[in-house]
Amino acid sequence: MMGINKQKSIIPDTPLTLIKDIQNNMNNITVMCIVLDVNPAVPLKDNHEVRTVKVADSSASINFSVWDEAGAILFPGDIIRIHRAYAIYFRNCLTLYVGKNGEIEKIGDFIMTFSESINMSEVNLNAPPPLPPPGANGNTISNTRRTGAGKQNVKPNTFKGNNGKSGPRSQMRPERK
Amino acid sequence: MAAQQQNQVKLFTYSAIERKDEIEEKYERCYQTLQSLTAGLNDREYHDALTSHISKDKSQEEVVSLGLLTAVLLDAKNAEKTYRDLTLLSRDGLQSVIAHLQQFTLEKWSRLLDGSRKQLLWLIREMVHNNIAGVDNLCWNLMRNAAGGDISSTNIALIEYLLDLYQDNRKWLERYPWLIASVVYSFLRFIEDHTSLIPLRNREVAFTISLLRDRFTDCLVIGRDLIRLLQNVSRIPEVETLWKDLLHNPQSLSPSLTNGVIQILETRTSRRFLQSRLTPDMERKLVFFTSSVRFGHHKRYQEWFQNKYLNTPEAQSLRSDLIRFIVGLIHPTNELLCSDIIPRWAVIGWLITTCTSNIALANAKMALFYDWICYDPKHDNIMNIEPAILVMLNSLRIHPTVTASLLDFLCRIITNFYPAQTERIRTGIFVSLQQILDKRVLASLVPLFTNPRIDSELRTIIQNTFREFCDPPAIQGGDSIKNDDLMDNMLLSLKEELVAETDDISFSDEETETSPKKIVNLENSIPIVKPASAKVKLKERNLLPEDLDIEALETLNHELRLETETLYFKKDNERKCESMEKIVQLIVQDDEMYPDMIAALGSCLACLLKNQIEEKIFPAVLNDDAFEDSIGKPLFVMFRSLTQFTEDDSRRLQLLSLLAEMRTHQTRIGYLLLYFLQVNNVINNNADRKMNNGIKSYIYKEFCETQEIELNDCLLSDLQLCQEDDTSMFCWLIPNVYNQFPKIVVGNEDFLHLVVSAIDGSQIQEIICSIVQGKLNMFRSDAVPSLATSSLNWETIEQYFFWQLVSAHDVDIKVILSNITKLDYNSHSETLTNILLMLKKEKPTLELLKPILCREIKPLNDQFVISVISSWYLEHGDSVANLVSQLLISRCPVVSPTKRKRGQGQGLGSRGGVAPPSAERILGHMERIRSRGTCPVMFRAEGMQKALQIAQAACTDTQRMLFSNLFQLLEEDEPHAPTTNKNSTVGKGRGRKAAPTFSNSNKRNAKSVIKDLSESSEESSEEEEVIKPRQTKKRRKINTVASDSD
């Protein structure tokens, strides 16, 4: 997705969020996980495609929606770090996305334990309705919105690179044809 | 400029989502420093600049040499010059460069770009040429990257490079004995893989064999796996020649080889060689897999490993390498053995069961047993032989075929592995087995070697081969332990005994092992049992029952485990029931529970509930309260939950598979489930007659389906066990079983036999009462003949019970009579007696008479027909005589000597046996009745007289003679057919006068009429026609004899 030549100022030791702690509307989180399943690509308009990838860490598993090229080079067993990810409900399933300035980084394969016992993307019929599009400062607010305060590991300074651009939430939610 | 340089520094391949790693960044920095130092300088300035830079600061030395190294890897054009600079500038004889390259060749090889790979190989070649110290280690590392079971072009290219390198630098190579051994070991493996790459293989063979022949002594350090690999390629002619020398003249290869092949087989393989056949990546993954992945969560890892390394046909040979690695190098610590991490046997079981090639499979089995064949407790490690026995033991349950094939293999290798040394191999294997027992890996081999899941033929072979290990051990306290319990019994002791080989966990050679010698020392060091873990174990053992499969318990997740333990520890029954309820909840909620977890839970529950399962459950007094009390135990809580789901609720399936699993440990579960269902039904019915749910017998059906056992077999074995354990419960269950599973049990001889073999007097009374009341139907009348036939082999009392049941069922006597002819008076006495008693009560009819008279007339003591007819005669008088005569007349052909046609009425058709009986046979029976004299009056009956006359008229001469005594009973004034006159008169006279004196002919009659009848009957009718012309002559002859006797 993001070329390696693009020098990024992503702090390597961003605190990780455990998948079991991921909640609706969480934003700007870093998740380290292992790929379990890569579902077939679903073509979208404008030559985009999206894949649902099941990922897991030691705490739980979740569906991760991957756009375009990155999905094609992800394979089961790959260990990845997802930088600047966010989570929202999509069709009643809590789903993880890469933010607009986020990145998927492959850091290895196979050598990671995981747990499938909790699936965060289980259908939740009581899923809250999607939020209205966030404001200009949506990032910081959405961090605390509707999520249990104190559960967030994200440091405020993580967002410096964002410069108040529209937050990751502005990314289109995938629409299947 | 800078950007250009940056692009040039690219050593590794990346996908779009991978980032540069630290090593590359470091190389890149050094390279850039170097560039900035030397930019625009000519050769001489260049050299001076670098020298002065290094002299300024010692730390810069590394920067410069790394920069130059990177330059060599990146720039092929100037590589030679750069390498020269590198050697000139280095003050440590390139040791720092070598140190960097160690890591590079071992870990980064797979990710190097093609160009950089070529450069690295070039560099190593140069260093070999220059005989740089330490390059032998680089070669070894590089060789590890040449994977076994991989014939992709990049891998082949690497192997070719290595072959060229060693061939071109043979002198150099021969200075490193351990490298020679490694090269031989690796290339023997490559040869095995390269059957389709003949030119390469021929080169490899030539090189390896010459190395072996020249330097065999150096190769001895490999140990027994040298022989293993040589066996795998023994078909190649050059190898075959080597084998001949090895077998017949070993000292020509190496003077120290005094004991030939056996000497090599007795040497434990050094780990370094086993390790060398796994690429660093495989090793890392396998070590992680066996040290961190929990049992039950291993499926995906297996899949990933399989997809990456084991999916192609040529990759199957890798399985042996992996097994040897696991057996020889992965020696888990005590802590690991106690944890829920996947055990080694499970990994090996997976490698064996997923193998797609037969040759590779055989080699894999060999690899598994390779440390057994010449096992020596002094030098070998129990951990090397433990996986094989545990694979066999633990596969019994789910993959009995794996166990069987391994056991078969083990038996065969004793004689086939090395026929000339059969005794040595046998000793090795016996010592291994003994060691397994001594170290308490297993408490006994009996449950494995005599397990009923193994086909009986193989069991016989095993018992002949390992007789010493097949006798049941003396068990203290005289407690006989059932097979299934023993299975669990065997695993627990393993952990305390096994050695904590802490040094063994470091598999990867980050700290490169310096020499094989050192490793051997390490391996032989005295095992240290960690005191802490041993203490924990002891504590656990005191609390939990001895035969509990601790490993299984530890597989369970925390919550489940807690409840399971509560179930055992709490004394209070209610509390136990609560735990059971919770367990059920946990199982039902988690619909993705792994089968292994279910298996583990099943094993634990079966063990912990053992006391409850085995105690007497059936109440002494039969009333609702007693029944309700009897199902108040935790086990029944589980059953109850099963009944509470609706039929289409799939959540039951988990519970059912748990039950199925428990049944493999505790076979009593089956009938207890039946009992519970029935009790539940009784209580429900009594409590609320309107709400009659019917008994939920479908649950039992599903229970069988889950176990993949036919309902029929399952029910039979459950009832059998119940019958053995508790006959009163059995009898109580019987009516229910017959009503619930009519399709299966009604009329089934196995079930019937089970019933009659179990019951006693009062129980048959109960059953008969139920039958008579119409509540129970055990067979339909049409099944009776076949049941009666099968009952012939039963015990006398069983047969009598059976006939009691037949009587109770109101079976039509005609049905029973259908196979009356097949019953033998002497051997089927029970059946015939009972039929006789039944017939006695019947009124005689033609229909009954026909089959009875069809019976054969022999043997002499057969009184069946006589008894039946006599009893009827006593009861019903002449009506019997009339029936007999009626039958006789109907069976006699109309006699009219002139009109007799061929093919019709040839005497009295003697071919009897099927209804209706032939006249000859009727006469035969009459004759016997007559000779017995039980009812002489019967023959005087008018009808009888007439019938006898007709019969006499229709008789052939032989027959007439046979029945002469019978025909004498005809009243004298009756008209005789002229032809018979003489004969009958003679007979008559004899009958009256000579009978008491037992004249010759009379004797003949008495003795052999029957014999003649039965024996001659077949031929007589045919013979007759042929004989006819001579009839008179013959008759005269007989007469002569008769008169002589007078």
C-alpha cells in the first residue's frame, strides 16, 4: 500500500492496542496481529477492490478490511503491524480499517501466538448507528467518544503528523456492489 | 547524487508492505559514509583516505569494512578491487567481515536480491581461495539454506554452486573434517531429492562417494543417520558398491570401523547434522511451533507450514528430516511437558498422517524409529525414543491405523532392517521398550500391544514378537484395571521422569557450536530434575486421581479446568452437580470448541467421574423416588441437559461428542444414557400423563452417530456391558429397548441371546409377564425359524428360556415346523424337546403331520416322530391313524401294473425330506412305531389297514421286503396282491414265530431296515429301473436266504 521509500515518521514503539480492547469508533490505534484468512477480493467502483482479512493477536480476532494492493500481498500466517487504524461497525460487525495516513507493515510470519476464542467481528444486532462525519478535529474527540475512557493507549502526540486533516473516518466505507 | 546512491543500496527484496530492516539500514549507513569519504578520489587517495580514517577512530574500522562489504555485494563490476581493498585494510584477517557474514548467510539469505546473492557467493568463493579463517563456517551456514525436498531453480543453483565450490577446492575442504561430514550428510540428502536431475545427481554421487571413500573416518562422526541416508540412496550403483564394502569389508573404508555397520548404528547422531537439514527459517518455525503453540490451536500453524514447505511431491522427503530434528533436538523441559503446548508426538503424528508418498512415508517411519534399533541407555537419550511410543499410543483413539502401521513397522524392522544382525536389532528395540517402562514413559505396554482396536492378525504378530511386554503387569491391590483406564494411566508419569534438559532449548546456533565433541558432552551430562517442578507435580498427584490424564486436563481452558477439578474435589453432591451444569454451559456456549478440547475434557470427566459411573446405580426398590434419586448424580446432569434441547437444536452436538469421547474411556456411559432416558420417561409419565413426551430415544441414536458406530452395534455392546455389570438394570431396560428400537432389536438373534443368557428365573418371569400382557414383543413369528436355528448353539438353559419366550409369544406351530427336518435328535435335543411339548398340545392335523413325517428316519435312537404320533394317538385316538393313512394313501401312486408308466410311480417315491413326505418315509416311521410297540392298536384301524394295503401294492420288491414286518400287520383275510403273497407269507410266519428268537433275517430287519431306508433311498428309485429285468432273479435269491434261515 504505502511504498517503502516514503519515509514515514511513524514512531516504531507506538503502544499497541490489543484486539479485545478495540471498540467502535476507536481511532489512530496500532495493532500487531497475524493474518488468519484472506477472503476473495470484492471489486468496488473506480478500480478499487477490498478484501476482508481475519486477523488475530493474543487476545482476540477481528475482521480487517484491506483495500487494493495490500490485500493481494497479504497471506495467512503473515505478521503485520497496522499503524493508525480505526474501528467502526460495518453491517453490524465491528471492523478494523487502516486510516488514511495509516499503513500496514509486514514484520514477519508464523512466529506469533494468537487466540481465536473471541471474535470481535461477531454480528452485533445492537450495533450503534454510524456517527455523523467527524469535525475538523475529529481525531482527538473520536478517541474518547463512546469508548471507555482510560482504555485508550494512544498518546496525543501520535497525531502530530495529521495536522488536522480530515481524520481516518473520512475514508469511504466500503460499499459492495 | 544522494538520491541515486540511496537507490543503489538495496540488498533485500521487499514486498510493498515491508520495510527496510535494521541490518540493511546499518549497511546502508556504512556504505554512505564510505561513499562520502571517497567521493571523487583516485585510487591512491582513496586508499590513503580510508587508512587515515580508520586510524583516527577504531570504531570507524567496522564502518569502513561494512561499507566495503556492502560495495562488494552491490557492485559486481568493481567487486574485485573492492575486495582487495577490504583485505588490505582489514587488520584482523577479515574476521569482523566474517562475523557479519555469518548472520547474513544464515538469516538473510532468503531475502537477498539475486544480484547480491551472486556477489555473496562470489565473495565466499574468493575467501575460500584465499583460505580466510572462518569461511568454513560460512559454507556450513550457506549449505543450510540449500533446502531438502526443494528442486526449485534457485535452490538447485545454490546446490550446484556448493558442489562446484567443494569440488574446485577439495584440498581446502579436506582440512575441515567436520565440514566434510556435513557436506557428505547434506549431499546424500540432495542425491535423494535429485532423481529427476540426472546430470547433477551423477556429479553429486561421484563427488560424495569419493569423499566418503577417501575420508570415511571423518564421516563416522555423523553417527547412525549416515547409515539412514545411505540406505535411502542405496539403489544407485556407486552407493551399492560402497554398501558392499561397508557390509563385507568395513575396515577397508576406515581402520577404526571394527564392528562395521553396527558400530555406526550404535553412534548417536550429532545434533549438528540433524539440524543442518532444516533451513534456518524452518528451524525457527518448528522450534516456535513446538515451544509456544498450544495444543488445540495448532491447526493453522500446521497448515501454514505445510503450505510453505510440504506441499509438493518432491518435498515429502523433508518429513524424515523434520522428524529426525524433532526426535533428536527438540527435547522439551519439564515445564513445557506439563504445559498445554503441543506435544512432540502430535507434531510427528501430523507429519506422518499428511505424507503423500509411500516411499517418503516408509522413510519417515524409519526416521521415527531410528534411535530404537541400536538403543543404548548409556549413550542415548530417552527423549529420542519417547516420541515414537507416544505417537503409537495417542493415535490409537483417533487414528488407530497409524498406530497399527507403526507397530507393524516396528515388528518388521527387527528381521528386515539388517537380517544379518537380527538379534542385535531385536536387543536394541527390546532395550528401548524396557527403557520406556523403566523411565515410566508408559507404565505398561500391554494396553498398546493388546489393544482391541488393532486388528487381531497384527496383534498376534505383536504378541509373538514382544511376548515379554504383552503379559499384564502385576497390579498392586489386586485392582484390575480396564484397558481404557490404563490408557490414561500411562501418560502421567512421563513428566516427572523426563529430564529437564535446559541446554537443549537453544536450538538455533546463535552461539555457533564449536565442535561436535562439545555437543556430545553436553548431551551426556547427568540429567537434572528441577526440584521446583517435581514438587508441584507431587502435590498435584496427591490430589487428583492417579490415572487422570494430566496433559488432557491442562489442555482445558482455565474455566473448564476449574469446574472439572471442582467436580472431583467437592464432596457435596449438589455442588458437584452445579459444576457439571457449568461445564455443560461452557461447552454449549462455545460452539467452536476444538475436538482436542472435547477429547481432553472427555478423558478427564470419564476419569474423575469414574467412581460414580462404576457404583451401583439401579435402585433396590423400584418406585419414582428411588428412580429420581438414582439419577441425581453429576453425570446425569449432563444427560438431562441433552434432553432439554429440542431435537433441532444443534448445540447438543458438542455435548454428544463429549459423551462419545467419554464412552471411549468409560464404556458404561452408553447404558447409563439408556437408563437415564428410560427413568426420565418413567418419571415424566407418572408425573404428568398428559404431557407424554415419549422417550427421547433419538438422543441415543445421535449418540451412536456421533461415535460413528452403528446403532445396532452400539446398543448391543452397551447392553452387553450392562448385563455384565448389573443384571437387574439390564432386565429393567430390556422391555424399553425392545419398544424403542423395534427395527433393530425385535427379532435380532444377538439381542435375544443377550437376554436369555443374562436372566434368571424371576427375570424370565417378568419378561414373560410383559409379553403375555402385550407390553413387549421380542420377535415376530416369522423370525422364529431362523432364531431357532441360531439358538441351536446356545447353552441348554438359554435355549429353554428361548422356547419359553416362543411359547409366550403365541407363535403358530406351523411356522416352527418349517425346519423340523433339519434338527438332529442327538445334538439339538433342547429344541426338539420343546417342539415336541408344543406339538403334544396341538390337535393333530394333516398340515402338522406332513412336516413331521418328513424327518429322516435315522438315527436309530430318534424317538421324535414316534413320540409325537404316540402322544397324539393316546390323546386323540384313531384320528391320528386316519390322518397317517390318509397321507400314506395320497402319497402312494395308483397301482395298476399294466398301466404303469415310466417316470411315474416308481415304487414309493423315496426322495423325501421336503413336505409332503414320501410314502416310503411314512412307512419307515410306521415301521419304527410298530417295532417300538407304543401303539399297536393304531395299525388295526380300518383306514390304516387300507392304506397299508395300497402301499404294499405300490411297493417295489425291495421296499416290500423292508417293510415286511409292517405289512404283516395287515389282517390275514385281506386280499393280497398275488406278487407279494409269497413274500408276505414268509414274513408273516417269521413275524409270528421267529420274532422272539431273533432269527438272522429278523435281526437284519430290526437292525438295518432304517439303515437301508435312509441309505438306499437315494439310489433305489433309480436303480430300480435298471435292475428291473433281473428282478425275479434277485427276489429268488433273497427268498433263498430267507428260507435258509428258517
